[in-house]
Amino acid sequence: MELNADFSERVVVHSEELEWQASPMKGVDRRMLDRIGGEVARATTIVRYAPGSKFSAHTHTGGEEFIVLDGVFQDEHGDFPEGTYVRNPPTSAHTPGSDDGCTIFVKLWQFDMEDRNQFRKNMADGLGETEDGVATALLHQDERETVTFHRIDPGATLFVDDTGGIELLVISGSGKCGDEVLRKGSWLRLPAGDSLTLDAANEGAQVWMKTGHLPYAKAPEVLK
């Protein structure tokens, strides 16, 4: 399966307009944003866990990172409330689920295969001082990518011109990028060479962003 698999194209998906699709695990549904592969895939997805649902124990051969968008995600390592950013690198393992239900934004098979840096953090806790209406938290950085969280004040502008591509998820609020209005759940991917200008609306916006990573985008080795 290939979905939004041409990384040289600009892509916008308003995820809250998509129908939920059942996963192989009962009670776990998803909205696919991009994907290369079947059940083993390089994938970016919104995943919803019904109360009491869980996946069977598994190892992340290609790594996994996710944001908890609402509710509390759980595994044997603890509880992960709304606003938590988690990196589970290649070779890590867990049994994910949620007692009361949750929704996460998750990316699979997008790690450096030598990365072993496993951590969790509350995104808002890392926010620095507001500059020109934008406060930023650095979540992760290595030679392949930079991952950040931004709180944009009403009417302020977030401008980013990092090379290597830009990917953004609107967590709350809304803003305008060119002629496109991005709102809660909107996912934007810009190809290498494009810059981002996001003008926040009257309620401001909170966004997760990754830059520099698209030159490394490829299918999992097991699919080749």
C-alpha cells in the first residue's frame, strides 16, 4: 500500500474529516496520513484506542514515536497522559493499550536504525520564552531530524525554513498556511526546499513539527 508516498509533493490532510478504519486489533481504529507497506509499514497515523483495548506485545524493529492527543496511553512502562511525546527506538518492545481510551499520533519505521535513545517527556514542560508570539520546545534532535513543539499566540506567525522537509500536526487551535486553513488534526508535509509560514488565528495554535527528515524517507528494509 502507498499513501502520500511521494515525498517531493506538498500534502495536507485534515484528519478529523477522515473515516476511522479498523486495525487488525479489536477496539483499535486508525486514520492513515502516509504509508508505504502493509501491516509492516513506514507509516504516519492517527490511532484511537477504545476503552479497555490493547495491542499484543511486540517489538518495534523500525522504531516508533508518538504523541498522546487525548486520554491516557498505557503500557508496562507506565501511564502516558495527553501532551506526552514518546520515542521507542528500534529493538524496544511493549504491550500498548488504554484502560479509559485514548488517541495518539504515531510514526513507525522512521528512525535511524542505530538509534537507541528511548524517552518520554511532557511537551509543554519544555517550552522556552515566547519570542515574537511563539514559544518553542525542543523535543529531539540528531543529525537526521529535529522535532519541536510550538505554542503560537493569537495573530502571531511561525516561520520555518529548515532544509530537508517540514512536517506539522496541529494539536489545537488553527492557523493559515498560504491559502490553506489548518485546524485541529490537520497534518501538513512540505518537501525539501519549501519553507513554512503559519499565521495563527484568533485562538492561537499549538503544533508538533519535524524537520530535516525527508531525505531519509524510505520503505522498511523488510519490504524491499
